[in-house]
Amino acid sequence: MAKCINGLLDAGLMIPIAVSETDAIDLYREALSETPIEGLRKMFFKMKRGGYSKHLAFLPNPSEMAAIANSEAQSLREDRGRISERARMVRENAQMKTMAGRHAPLKDIVTSATIRADELSRVGWYFVEKCPSQESWVNRAKKGLPTGSVFLWAIGEIWAPPSRPALQEPEIPNEGFETADQEHAA
């Protein structure tokens, strides 16, 4: 800390009248002890280059210097926060594109729903009917829809899964047993 203060004094800045020259280094060290180092570094460079128009001839009081260094540290923290947020967004966007495949660039819900309807059609689902709203869908579902039907609300279509073939009763061999029909025939 003393080296930095002496560097500012060598650059032509003077200690303010309110601070005694004998205690100056200790007062500044005490005031700046809790200040983040990156804020101190930035403040010292700016002060040495005349970056603060209010402090061109005299050093600020110790408490003012601490406030300046803290504000410099705060701006650096905000910059780092913006950079890390941007990096996080880039990582998330890259992840979404790899996870979502070809649908990632689609932002239009109508296009997405139309693609979904085409996919359902290719795997055997069939179009049931147009449906103008969610409320109509609920009412239609109460009246009866095939089990597993889906409502593509963006395009207002109801699609149902392929119907399963009716279960046939397995034939049981009559080895030694007569059925009621056979008894009556005999």
C-alpha cells in the first residue's frame, strides 16, 4: 500500500491538508484494508494517469479513496457478471441445439405443430377433427375420443393413435373334453 501511495506522490499528487504527512500511509492502509485488490489496482492506475478530474492535484481523503476503489471494484464485478452470464447463455444455446436436433432453430409454434402432425401421420396416427380451442377440446374429450388422443393446439387439430387390432380369443384345444355344443349334438 505504501508503495502505491508513494507512487502517486512521485507522480505529483499531494497529500490533502486534512491528513497529516506522518500518519498518511497508516491512515490510507487502514481505510483501504477491506477494499478488493482489483478495485485498488484500477483506481491507482486511473489516478496516476489523471482519470479523476476532481483529484488531479491532491490525493483523496482515505475514506474517499476507499469509496472510489470500491466503486471501481463494483464496476469490474458487474463486467465479470455480464461476461459470465453471456458465456452461460452461449453454453446453454449450444446445448439446446445439440439436444433438440433439427427442431432447435424453429421458433414458430405453428410450424412446430405442423411438423409434429406430419411425424404422427408417418407413424400411423390419424387425424380426428379440427378443434378451434382448448375448451372445445375438453368438451370433445368428455364426449369421447380415442384413448391417447393429442390436441395440437397451435394448429387446432386432434390426432389419435393407431387403433389396435381387436383381441381375438385364443383357441383352446378340446383334448378329451366336450363343450356344451358337442353334448347337444350327440
